[in-house]
Amino acid sequence: MLSVLGLGPAEEEIYRLLVSRSGATAEQLADETGRMPGETLKLLVTLAARGLAAAPSDEEEGAAAGWDAPERRDGAAGMTHGVHDAGGTGQDAGPSPATVFTAAPPAVALGGTLRQRRDDLRAAEEALLALTEEYRNAASGGSVVEVITDPAAVRHRFMQLQESARHEIRAMMVPESTVVQREHNTAEHAGIRRGVLYRTIVQRDMLGLPGLVDEALSALAHGQQVSVADHVPVKFMIADRELAMLPLLPGRRTSPASILVHHSGMLEALVAYFELAWERAYPLSPNTVDGGLTEGRSDALDEMDARVLALVLAGLTDQAAAGQLGVSRRTVQRRIGELMLKAGAESRIQLGWIAARRGWA
């Protein structure tokens, strides 16, 4: 865990043990870790040199042994290396395996390193932004649009776009996807794990694809948001408000040729279009599918009724909903009929309105 601050595994282990007690010798820590005392002593000396541990001062050791004061000190939190041996040979005596070391306070010893790493990361981020802008200008001749036609390059940039997102991905999906298959989009899974919000609009007929409903429910369960629209005219993806990717050729959904749109008025137009489409799309909800909102209520729906209602209100035909649920079309129709009776609705449109008011959808 502390490797990001420059500690190796062995150093971290010794430092953690030292923190947990008021003081310890190399011999004691060697017994506990299974290392040789000499190796443990070297680790303690390294920690001391970095200000993470301290040994008795030269004066204390000299007074205890009857030695003179040291000629030099390296400033490592009281660690000494310039003590002459008792025979006056001029060689460094240094600490022994019986020397008691104590841990320096972690907040003091590592706080400065942590702050420096943060400063370095901020500087690296600024340098990355500058390099990105330089690359964009070189690749596109200063244009806000970058054309990519090679399929491998398209896949690479598609993954990079998601990896660059810090807050949100907006996406519109269409049934055909040949460049990057849904199950191979590892960047999406990584983005979700680091807290990036995915808001996706899917074309209604996509819900009839095998496994798509289960994928949508899994995304919803992980805090993502999915809405359904009757028609999605173009597939695209927007990372934050910095970069968008969409097909180069109109009407060629399966063509790998794509364009990248960098931060510009054009990108803002794409964001505005997405937000307008999002407002008009039908939101899928894990609560309606799983029955979570209605749990404990007298008019609660069971799980099957909730899923039937969610799929039908999302616009699936009875046959398509039956296929997703693994039941017959007649079962779906019977369930809808029972829901209409329960709600006192005379049509499916009225059922949708009542379901929304009761929290069923």
C-alpha cells in the first residue's frame, strides 16, 4: 500500500511493525519476520536514513559506551554513522542488532512525500493536457475534428476515450456494433469501478437482443443509468465535455471509420443533443424490474409482474418481452391483463400512467 510513497514491501513490513510498538531492535523484528538480524538491521538503517525511524542519538550512545562525541551526522532523524569505534580506527561503528529503533510519526514522516507526489501528479496532468493539445493540433492540423479510419486505431481510441473520462460518459447505442463488441469493452468496466457515471440511450429494438436486458439490469445495479428511445439516429460517445467519438460516414453504422470531436462548439452541440434526447427517452429502473420500490406496500408487484411491466412500458412487443423473460407470449398478455385489472386501467396507456403514479414504473 505504501509502495506509491517509495517503500518496498520489506521496508513497509518493518515500518508497520515498528509503528505498532514503542521501540524494537533488529533482533526482535528479525525473530518476528523470519529474517536474519543483519538484513533487518539494514532495513532499519534505510528507514532511518529516510526519516521513518530513529535510533538513540550519538551523544546517548557515546555516553553509554564512554565514547567521544561524533564527528559527523547525516541528519536522518537522529541516525548516526560517524561514530568512531573504541579502538580509534576511524571506521564507522554504526548501530548494532541490539540498537533500539523507534518509528517516526507516519503523518510527519510520510506526509511530505505524499504532498510531493500530489504536486507531481498535478504537474504531470497539466503536462498531459498540454501534450494532448499539441497532439491534436499535429494530428488534425489544428482542426477540432480528427478522422480515424484504421479499425485497430479506432478500437484503441475508443478505449482511450473512456479511460480519459473522470466524471461521466454519455453514450447512444444502436444495434450494430462490429468494431468493439459490448462484452469486450473492458474500459467501460474499469470506468465503472473508478466511479465514472455512464448514461446510455439505447434504441428500443436493442432490448430484443439476447442478453441485452440482463446487461442493462447489471449496469443499473452498479449505479449506471440507461434510457430507451424509439430511434437512435447515430451512435456516439462523449467523455466528460472534452472528447466525442462518432461514425465518419452517415448511415454506415458498421463502418469502423470514425471521427473524434475535441472540445469545441461542435462538441457542446453534441452534448446538448444528448441531453435533449435523454429527457425524451424512457428511463429503465432496477426498482421497477426488481420490484424494489414497491417492497412492503399493499399494492406491491411481484418480481415477474414488475419485469413484464418494465419491458412492455419500455416499448417491447409482447413477443419480445416473452423472449427476454423466457415465458410464452400468452403469459405476458395474461400478466398485463391482470395488471390492468389491478390498476383499474382500461388501456395499456392508462396502465402506464397509473403505474408511474403508484411507483410501479
